[in-house]
Amino acid sequence: MDDMCEDDEPREIVTVWPDFADAFVCKADKCQHTCCRGWEIDIDEATAAYYATLDSPLGEELRANIDVQADGTHSFHLTADEQCPFLRADGLCRLIREIGEEALCEVCTMHPRFFIMSGQLEFAGFGLACEKAVELLLAADSLRLRAEGERQSFDFGALLAFLGREVPRAWLLPPRELTLAQFSFLLAQMKDTEPIDAVWPQQLTALRLDCRQLLPRYTNLLSEQGERAAEKLVSYLLYRQLSKADAYGMEALCRYARCNAAFIYLLAAKTHDLPEAVRRWSEQIEYDEVNTARLIEACGQVPAAFF
């Protein structure tokens, strides 16, 4: 994947995916945390124009449930319980059932996928606020990646080597044990993030109150999961932030990934539910660029010996 061809013409963009990407299928009505509830749903211009042409009762209902902002952008008007007005009681989408999947706006079509440009590479993947994405990541033996259209996969270390961003393996592992100071640091940083809902601060308080019991349970959980699983989680958190290496440096990004993985294991030690701990962390942190940037900066500033 050289950056340039021999005739100095730029190569086409190479999109990199996790190796489990082909197995991703929306859980639809089986999902316990639907993305059709609790999230703003923006409508792209092309889809808004399409909805405007629908000459049917559903078309009229669509237009009646679209908010148009002063800048001309469109979004669905959520119900009182913050769900899409076209989410059925059985958890399925009315638009898909009555018109077809092609009727979805871009956000609904692409979620939970992310695409991040970095030079001639595009890092693609799935946000971990999605249950299915978490299930696929946790089920994988390790983080392996594949260039779009290629069959052969490669490990995360090979990607780092190609980018000239190799790091010691220790940087891809959360601490085996947490000190009280590290525990306090993690909770302080999470407390300073903008909460996604009223429950988040309550969860942090519950963790703080259970500190003495959680520290040994964290160590036990990490041991039960094993180093390969921990490295996989840290690597995936780092993968989504790789495009920021020039801005922050790899050491800061690795500390961000290690710290957040440690917090996830802490939350799982409290709830006894690792998949939900990953998902809950993701919706609070990964989908808010301000929260993400704040944590990268805070983690990058602590002494290397501390984390």
C-alpha cells in the first residue's frame, strides 16, 4: 500500500476494515439498545428531497415528523421518549417494512460504521455503542484487519508497522492491577466528561463507593479474560484514534486506549457484564469528540510511570 504509484499519480484510497466486518448484521428487533432511540437522527439532503416527493399517507407522515433547522438541515422529530417516530413497537423500522431499506437516510444506513481518513488510508470500523459490534469484537481471537476487496488479513501490529507507528506491546495492555491513585484518576476523568444521560454520574458514584471491592475484582476479571482479550480491546480503541497520531503522539493515544480499557474492565467488574460495559463506555465517550479529545489530552499528560 505505497502512497504513490511509479508515475507519481496518487493511489486510490485504501479502506481498512476489521476482519469481522463481513459478519456484521443489524440485530433489529433483537437489539436491547436500539440506535433508533436516544440519538439525534439527521437526514441528508438527498433523502430529504426524496421524502418530499413521496405522494402517499406515509410520505405525509414523514414530512410531518421532520424538523427543518434555520440552516436548512433536516432531522427526525423524536417522540417524547426520544425515539424515532418510525420505530415500531416490535423494534422494527416502519420505513424499511413499508418502503424498503433504500428509503433510509444516510445516517441510518451507515450506523454504526465509522470512516476516518489518514493519508491514503481510510480506517473503517464499527462504533462500540452497537451491541452487535461489541459481540463481534469480543468473539474475535485478536484484532485482525483487511483491506477492502482483499481476502488476506493482517494483525494490528502489521498496520502499525506499515504506518511507522510501532509501539511496545506493554502499551497495548491495561494495568494488571489498579492502584487507588489510578482508580481515582480514571473516575475523575470520566466525571469531567459531558454525561450522555442522568444515569452516567450515578454509575460513577456507584463505582467510587465500591472502590475497595472493585480493585481486586478488576484484577480477577482481567486475569480471567486473558492478555490476548485485553490487548484486542485496547488495540481496537486505539485503532479508531490512529488518525490523531500526528496531533497527540502515539504514547498519548496508547495511554488513552489503556486507560479507557481499564475503566471498561472496572465497570464490568461492577456490573458482571463486559459486553454492556464496552457498549456503555462507547456511547458516553466515543460518540462525543469533545469527550474523546479531553481524555486523550488528560491521559497523555500523566507521567509514563503512572499509567
